[in-house]
Amino acid sequence: MSQPHLPLFGILASLDVAERNAAALTLIKSLAVLQNSHKCDIDPSVEDITEEKLDQLCHPEVVYALKRLIRGLPSDREAARQGFSLALTELLIGLNFLTVKVVLELLFRFTEIKNFMKGKEERNHMFGRIFGYMSIVQSGMLTRPTTSAEDIQLIVDDLVEYSQDKSYLSECCHQVLVTMLPQIVKHPKSIKYVVDTLFADGVNTPDQLSVAFALREHLDEVNKQLPKGEQINWTKTLGKSWKNPVLLHSSNLKYLGMLLKETSTEDGTQSSSSWRQNLHPVWDRVLAQYFGSSAPNSQIAPFRDFWNVVIDSTLFDSSSSHERKYWGFQIFEKVLPVLGEDQIPLVFTTNFMRCFVNNLSSEDRFLNKAAKHTMTAMHAKADTNEAVRLTLITQLLDSNPNFDRMSRSKTVETLLGGLDVSHIKHYLQYLTKAFLNQDGSDPSNMERGKRIDISRQWTIDQMFSLFRNPKVPREESWIKSILEFFLMHAFFDIKKVDAKSKYAEAHALPAPALSAATREHCRNRFYGMMAELSTMAPLAAKKESDEAETVNYSRKLNGTMLDGTFWCSFALHMIVDLEKNKNFESLITLGDEAAKAKKTALTLVTKIQDKAKKASKELKPQYKAFELLFVQMILQLYVEPEDSTNILGELHDCYDKVFAAPKKANGKKAASNDDEDEEEIQPVEVIVDILLSFLIKPSALLRHVSEQVFVIFCDKMTKTGLELMLSTLQTKDNKDDMFGEEEEDDDAEADAHHQSDDDDEDDEEGDSDEDEDESDDMDVDEDEDDNAPVDEEFRKKLAAALNVKDANDEDESEEELLDDDQMMAFDDKLNEIFRQKKLAKAQQKDAKQTLIHFKNKVLDLLELYIKKQSSNELVLDLIVPLLSLVLIPSAANKPVHDKISALLRNKLAKIKDYPRDVDDEAVFEILNQVHELAKKSPDAKFSGLCGDLSVLLVKVLIGGQDEKTDVGETKVEAPAKKTRGAKGKSAAAMDPEEAALKAKQDRIVALYSESLKEFMTRKNSNLSAKMFMEFIERFPHLAWHLSSTLLAYTNPKATVKSFRQAMAFNMLSALVKRLSNKKTPKFEELFLQTLPLIRGSLIETFEGAFVESTSEEANSAKGLNVARLREILKFAILSARMVKRAEDRNVMEIWETEKLGPLLQKISEDSRFNSGALRSLIQQMLALIGSDIKLPTGSSKKQEKQQKRKREAEAEEKKSGSKKKAHRSKKRKVGGGKQESVEA
């Protein structure tokens, strides 16, 4: 063999199919070239070919390749069998003069099984011979004229023997037989030999069945070539178990199912050892009888029967193993893609659906992954055709109406999302048909009636779910049909069928008649759908001519149809039309007052709709809002007639005030009646009151309507209207009303003292203990709330039951004894009394929960107001009332307080389009109140919230123009005296606007300075540093005027606690960083002027750390710890770096390095401040101020070890004083060396 061809044999064993095929192709092409160039004198058609003549007929390399390929077939290396058999097949095709006999001789020689072989080697030779047979068959050698019956019989005998001896070889051996049968049709005796050998006992296995199907295709042709006496008897060949010669005949299905199930006994018990993961190839031949290219045989059983018997009742039977059910899922996936739309229902049978749903329901199920794979196949089939998708949906729901819930999947929901509009309508027709027609119309049977109600309620829920499904393409026509369906069956009864009616519900009567429960369910879904529709945007864009007119109100017109009509107006129009139709009878009869109110409101709605079409752009939304309110209230008349009647009257009066009042006033009278108008109740206040009454009710529809109308009228909001909304938030339950305001304030202050200054717990242990005692007392009071006054009515009932007389009754009588009957009656009476008491408590609890929900809804309206009217100055009036509510939280109203805090922090404090045209005095008053509330902060979160709102108010006052604020000159004075100097123009020479801005800035700084003073000087102050840090971060220029105050409080004598002093340094550090980053003009010069004060505070602070005091309380109050020293040193380092920027400054002189350096070294050596990070900061500071002091490096433990060694060395030196001088000198050198190393 030539050298280039040898590596190809190794590549033939590659696991990569493409690589393997490429090597085979290259090898065959090369061998073909060599063979074509070979010359031989022997004529293969005349002489018999033997192995000796093979060397003469073929090129030597071809002969080598042939033998090498056959010899490689038994190899189990990677994919050697596949690659070698492929190349062998192609080579045999090219060598068309070879005979089967020669190839068989080579195959037998190279795959001979000998006695000394082990099991694995024997198995490899068997597989090699079978692959050799397959190569002979696939190459078409059996069709050559030189092929004899003896050659075929040799192959058949080997294959049958192997299949009987080794079960794992049975399938592949029979596949070789199936493949060779079409090639030996012209050898009828050979086929007769195959039948006699293979089917001696009949067709009893799937392997034999596979050969039988292949044989049946050529049976007639073979029998024609055989004498009559030797023809194949097909019935006898099949065996006694087959009742009909047609394999798929209805009478054979039961046995066929047992055979394909591969059962080992008559009763159907299967052997797990015979199971394989993949389906047997015979399934392809069986299914090809139904779905092949040719028309199915008329004698075979219908596919419905085949599926029910062979698949559903056999593989999916409840007694079947998991392995057989897994085959069933595979067959379903094989069949589903080829099924037509009308055939799909045939495979959704009972047992399959039960197995499918059960295995989908939990991941712990054995076949969960198989079921999911089948579900994926369903989705793939649904994507091919919308009609198929609809068929799959209906089949899943027919088999199990609650398919998604039972299977814990979203299969139906996902399939529905892919439907187009036309098929959605077909799906609705399917649901409507299921709703109207219920099998068996015996309503007298109670159980039957309940089942019908459940079925119909499921249909109603399916329609509602379809409407709410976000994946379903929405279109008005089918939405209208659902709304019409709900409305019709909720409020009307159909008297007779009217096929010509425009309402589809009148085309057929429900059988049996609808129950009251079903109609109530329809009514609930109707109002639920109206709630969803009220917030739904129009489904298509408006005309271009209308866009300019409605663009500003697009959000306000949600809940409208394409023509601009409200969905609720469409529903009301339908109700009015149905009430006039004699074929429909209304199920709800309104009272006289309600009917009159409805008639008046309908007339007014018509007028409003006419006026809205002609109204201006400003008035049109208001007309639409009133239309929405009137229509919704008319719809509510059918469920709450009394309340809705009263609200309709109030709405009528409000409408007259909004639109009729301006017509009565002329230009002259308007000015004179301004004061009177202000005293009257404004229409928007009436609207707010009505909307609040909507929110009290647990209705999503009324809630959406309230929000929609509120957005339209929020630009008309008055201060009284906001106060009305805020007053609802201040509503308290009975428990809160028991306490007065003063007690609440005192409790709040006590809680605030208890929770403030968490960082100073070590300094206030005594105070915190007292506060804990107070809080414990408060908890006891709360626990003892059960001792509140007992309900008087309950006490009287209990006394009457116990027959207890009043204490004032002086008549004494002997106690009457009760007999058994009286005791039973007495027990019943007591049980009833306590049951009513328990019910009353539950109602009280529900009332509290309802109140919380109501407050949350009101807060949603306030959030809408802040969002839509952020530039209105009235939003600032919300700050103090809402903050006051957050100040004193209670456990019962915690959700409400949390929502108020989130509203203030995330919405109000972060508005971008803030009010600009405001009353400065009113804003300053709000700012003062915020700071006063901050002084009562119960925790740091509340104080931070106050800081955020204060920043908002400052931004409103100065317009957010912090950069225009001059940092000015900073004069350090006592904290109580805060002044601001201005460089440049004097106050008299300033522009009036600049003077007004400067005055506001002065007031802001004074207010913050006063709060800062309390924070620094009052021990139990509830303020937190975060409030001032927010101001510094947002307005650093303005905050610089607090620098003198902060500098004064950096002195340890000016603050009550070292924590506050550290916070002063921290605030100064933040302020300096902000201004230096902004590159503020003249800032560096002003900062350098303050350095003497900074240096003095630092020196005094560091010296104070070592001042001894007899008062432990003073030490704990003034003492520093590592964390606070780090904050102070960070500011010191920042200041030193600022100094270093100035080139003309003497750093050592400014910082008094000779004094400050040793102080820093002393701190680093103090055991109280033992910290590597602190020592690193001190070393940085020493370097910045020009000190030569070098602190020891390494960890504190390492330094302690060095000090210990130094002391031990010194002690050893003293002991050795009496020894020789030389020895003493040596010791001294050792001690000195250690000492030097320690000092180094």
C-alpha cells in the first residue's frame, strides 16, 4: 500500500461523521484510479473468480484495501465498523466483477470465531460479520448474475443463528434481512427458504413483524415464480395468533398491540430487559401503512381504532411501565407532524391525556422531560397552521378543561397567544357552544346542576382569561362579542330564539336554563372586564387629523374604542337597547327613585356627548370625564341602586356648577363676586368627595374610574380638595382615638430619644436603659388593651343568658337549678352569644383592613397628582401633613406609613419640574416645619427624609441656582452668631432680584445653622448628620456659609460628644471635596484663611485624647475611638493636600509641625488606638506636614513581639553584669543589635 493511503484507514474510525465520510471518499477515488490503470488478461465473466485470481484481476493496493477493510470490521475502536463498512460498500460497488462467494470467503476467514476467543472478542467478530453482510447487501451484489442460492442461504443461516443466540443482535440481523429481500425477489426459492427458516413458529416478535411487512410487499410476485405446491401460504406463515392475513386488520389489533409492546406473556406483562430507548424500526413500517405516499389499504383498520387499541389502551394503559409510556410519547411525536387538522382529535385520547397531564404536573415525575418534549412538539405543530393551533387548544380543553392548572404549565395560554383574530372568533364560538349545550338537561338532579354550573363558570373564566391574555392580538370585534356575552347573560333572559337578531346570544337558548349562580358569575366577570377596559388604550391610532387635537389627552382617553366612544358607554347603550327589545326580559328591576335617576342621567349623558363633540381642547376632557362618571354610575345602579342614586344627584349638581356657573356671570359681576365664589364649595371638591366614595368600595372598576377622572381634574385642584384627601389619611381606628395628641407627642419624643444616636450607645447606656424601661411600659399597655371597656350590649346579653341580676337589686332569691333540657338550651344560647361576638371581631378586623386599602388608594391618587402637577405649588402643601403621619407610626397602619414614606422619598422629593412661581413666605414656613419635625425624628430614616424634602424646598426657593451663590468671606464666630459676608457689591448697590435671592439664602443658612447648633450641642438631639450632608451635596456653595459654624464645632469643647465632633469634620470634608471638584473661584484662598482654626481644632482634639479626668462620665463623653479618629484624620489629610497645592506657603509653619508631629506619633503608639489603617493615615499626615518622624511598620502583633524581645534583651544584660568584660561586651552587642532592629 502506498504511503499516502495508509493514514486514511485510521481516519475511517473517526467519530466525526463528516471526517469519516471524507476519508472514505478519498480512499475510494484513489483506488478507482489505480484499478482503472490496472491491466489483466483474465476475463472475469468467463472464468470463476477465486481468491488466487483476485490478485491478478485487481491492482495490488486494491486487493490490500479490500482485505484491510474486511479485516477492520470486527474492530471496536471508536467508529471503525461504520467507517470501514461504508468504504467496503463503495469499493464493492466499484468492483462489479466480484462475486458474493469470494467476498464471503474473505469475510468468513477474517471474522472466524474460534474456541479460545473471549466473550468480547467473539462479540466483535459477530458484529464484524453482520456489518460485512450489510455491505454486501447495500452494494447490490445479491442482484448480480453470479450470486447463487447457496450464497444467499449462507447469509440467511448466519443471520438467523445470530438473532436466536444473541438477543442484542436480533434487531440488526433482521434489518439486514429486510434490506436484502427486495434484492432476491428473482430468487423465489431463497425467499421461500427465508420464510421457512425465520417464520417456522409464526410471526411473534417485532423483528419478525418488520420482515413480514417487507415480505408482504413482494409476496405476490414471489408466488408467481413458484410452483403452486411450493407457494408461500401467508396465513400459515403468520401463525395461529393472527386472525386475519391483513396485518393491520381490526381483528389483529389486540395481538398487534401486545406484540409491539414486546410483552413476554399472554396477560401483557412486559419484560424490562427487552426495553430499548428508541422505537423499533417496525413502527415506521406500521405508520407508513396510514401515512405513506400511497393510499392506505381499505382492508386495514381505521386509524382511530389502531390508535385506541395499539397505542392508547396498550402503551398508555395505567398498568403499563414507564418505559412503554415513553415509547407512546415518541410515537405521538412521530405521528403528530403528519396528521391533518381533522385527524388531530384522534390522538388526544383518554389514557394519553391522563399520562400527559400527570407527568407535566411535577418535575419529580419519571416522564416529566418526555412530556415536556411532547409539549414542544405540539407548539411546533401549532406554528405550522392557525387552524391546527385552534384544534390543539380545543382538544386539550375537551380532555381536561383545567389543563394548564392541572399540568402546572401555560400550554393553552401560550397556544392562545399565537391565534390570529379570525381563529380567536372560532375559539369563542367553541366556548359559546360549550356554554349553551350541556349534555343531559335534567336540572332536578342537584349534583347534575352543580356540575353544569361549574362547567359554565369554567367557560366564562376562559373567555375572561382570553381577554386578559397579553399575548393574544386584541381586536374590537371579538372583545365586543365577549362583553356582549357577559352583559346578556348577567342582566337579561332570552324569551325565544330569534335567528335574525343582531345579538348572537339570541340565536340559541341555553339548555338547561342558566342558574342564578351562573348569572352572578357573568355579572362579576362583566364588571371585571369593564375595569380592565377602563384602563386599556385604544387599539388603533387615531386619524392624523385628530392626532393634533388629542395628543395632550391621550393618557386621559384610555378606555375608549376606535371611534372615541367609551367602552362603558357602549355597554350602557347595549343595555338600553336590550331593555327596549321585547325578546329580552331584564332580570333586575330598579326602584322608582333609581329609575328616575337613571332616566335623568341618560338624558344628561346624551347632552354631554353632544357638547363634547363641539367643545374646545381644554373643556373636552372635562366633558368626557363627566360622561365617564355618569355612565359608570348608571351601570352601578344595577348592583348598588341606593348609593348610586345619591351619587348621581351629587354629580348632577357638580356638573351644573362646572359648566353652568360661568354662563351666569358677566364681566362686571365677576369681579364683585370673587369673594363669594371662594367661600362656596368648588366643583372639584365635590368631584374629589365623590371619587373618595368610590375608593371606599372594593371595586377595581371604580378605582380605575377614580384615577382616570382625577387625572383630568387634577389641574383644577384646590387646597381644600387636597385637605379633604389628606383628612382621610388621618382617620384612626378606635384604639388610636383613645390617646390624646399630647400623649402621642410625648411618646414620640420618648421613642425618638430611645432610637437616636445609635453610634453613641456606649456614651448613653444609662439613658438608653431608661428609655427601654419606658418602651417596656408602653408594650405592657398595648398588651393590656384587652382590658378595654367591654361592649355594653354584649355584657347585657351575657347577663341575660346567665340570669344575673343587677348589683343594685337588693332582693335575694335562692339560685334555681336547671334540668338537662334547660342546660342544653342554655349552652345553645351561650354559643350563639359568643359566635356573634366572634363575628363582630372579624367584622372589626375586616373594617380595619378595608380602611388600610382605602388609604392606599388615596395615596395612589396623591401620587398621580404629584406626577401630573409637579410644578403646582400645592404639591408643597402635601409635605408637612404627610410627614406628620410618618412621624408616629403604628403597627396597625405600618403598610400605609411605609407607602407614605416611599411617596415622599421617591416621588415628591425627586420631582424635576418643581414649582417656580410660589409664595416665598409660605415655602419658608413649610421649611421651618420640616426642620421642627426633623427634631422629633424617631429614627435616622425619618431624619434623612426630612433632609431630602428640605433640599427640595431650598431648590424651590433659590431656583436650583447654587452655582450663582457667592461663597463670600467666612468669619468664625460663636455658633449662636452666624453672619454672612458678601464680597463685591454692597446690599444697597445690588440688583433687586439679587438682593431678594441673597435674603432668601441668608434665611436658609440661618435655619440650617440653628438646626446644626441643636445637633451639635444638644445631647439627646434626634437630628442626624445625613440631613446636613444632603444639603452639602446638593448646594455646596450655599452650604459653605455654614463652614464657620462647622469649624467652631470641630473644637472638642464646643460639642457634647466626640461623635458629633467627628461628624463636624466629616461634613467639612464633604464640603471641601465638593467645592474643590467644582473648581469654585476664590475657594482655595478662603479655605487657606481658615487653616489656623483647623490646625488649632486638630491639636486641641489630639491633646484632649490624653487629658486625664477624674470623671469617667466625662471621659466617655469626650473620648475618641479609632473610627472617629479616622474621620478626623481624613479631613486633616484633605486639608494638608489643599495646602500643598499653594506653592508660596510654608507647610511646616502653617501646621506647626514641631508640635503636631509628636502628637500624631503619640496617638499611633497609644494602645487605645491600635489600628494599622489609623497608623497608615497618621504616616500620610506626617509626610504632608513635612515631619521626619517614621512610624514602625508591620502589624501590631509584630511590634509587640519586637518590644518583648527588646525587654528580654535588656533584662539579660543586667543579669550578666558580674561576668567577664568580654562576655559582657558580647552580650551588650547582641542586646544593642536587637534594640537597633526594634527601633528601625
